[in-house]
Amino acid sequence: DVKVTQSSRYLVKRTGEKVFLECVQDMDHENMFWYRQDPGLGLRLIYFSYDVKMKEKGDIPEGYSVSREKKERFSLILESASTNQTSMYLCASSHITGTGTRWSNQPQHFGDGTRLSIL
Amino acid sequence: SQQGEEDPQALSIQEGENATMNCSYKTSINNLQWYRQNSGRGLVHLILIRSNEREKHSGRLRVTLDTSKKSSSLLITASRAADTASYFCATGKGGATNKLIFGTGTLLAVQP
């Protein structure tokens, strides 16, 4: 079974702090994703990475950055935490199948989430 | 941007009954996926249906896809209390990056 591990289940930080959320997957997946989940808004994509050192912005990247130095690890960084970043953060990974123009979506595998509170 | 919208937002049924959830989306897709999320946990993939498929089964789950109406439904038969969770649809356009767009979910409560 694929295992996606997020470093903390619960985290409390203060406004202005630099916050690191870590995610590790053990299935050699090429793609990794960071989402935030808020009531009534569903999952929103913050950033994703399709290879080591490669990253692309999702729908809500403002106030966040990411790092992928190794294939199995994808970190989300809150540069200067603010109260509106209080949320549930979910990491996911997935495999790539297909070639050329015939890429096909694969299931995403999620960690258990980090519930982050910014005071 | 929201692609999938689930309906209803919340559903309460008795154990043994069937539960049906619907998902509508706006643009063309390569595939549609359904996920389950237990309270306070991550999402778990349930089933994937490709745009050239109309129906798919997995155990007590049945998914239909109507690309002409841009809609999908998830049917859970003979529900159990353990099925209590939020259910999300997610649409994919294909592509190497495997991006999905998730809906806002249906909260299903199965009463014992």
C-alpha cells in the first residue's frame, strides 16, 4: 500500500512565523501536491511538483512556497504565517502513466492531513 | 476554481438503504474520480471512470458518467454505519501533471 506521511497532525504557530509542513511518500511517485481544505470550499490546490526541483503554482499559491529536493519529499512553506492560513493541509502523491499526448490521470494518494492553527 | 459540484451537500439515511450522490462539472474531462474522507482524515480513492466509459462497479459502489450532461453519480448500495463520511468527486483533464479539481463534497450520515 502507498503511504503518504505528513509530519504533524496538529500544529499551532504564531502570526509572522515561518512554518514548514513536511510530506513523504514511499511509492516513488513522480507527482506530489499540496492542498488546503476549508469548510464549504472543498480542496484547493496550492502547489504541485512533477519532478525533483520542479514545481508549478496551483490555484491559491499566494503566501506559500514549496521545496522538492528529493523525489520522496515535498515541503510546504508558509513564509510569514497569517491567521487566514489557519486550515487543514493535505499532501498527496500520484504516479504518471502514459506517454506523449496520451497521459492518463491516476488516483491520488493522500496523507492524513495537518490541522494548522495560526494565532 | 471549482469544477465539480456535488449534490446534495448532506444526506442522512438508515443502515441498509442505498445512497446516491451526484456531481456536475463544467468543462470537458479525461476522467472523473470519487474519493471518501472520514472525519479528520485524508482522502481515500474509491473509483475512477474514464470519459469513454458510462458505468463502473466496485463492490457496493456503482458510478455512472454522462458526458453529454457533464454529470456523474455515485451509488452506495446496502449502506453501513461505516460508510459515514464525506464524498468528493474530482475531475481530471489528463496530462502528465495529473492535476485534479475537487468538488465541495457530500456529507453522508448512515444511521444504525
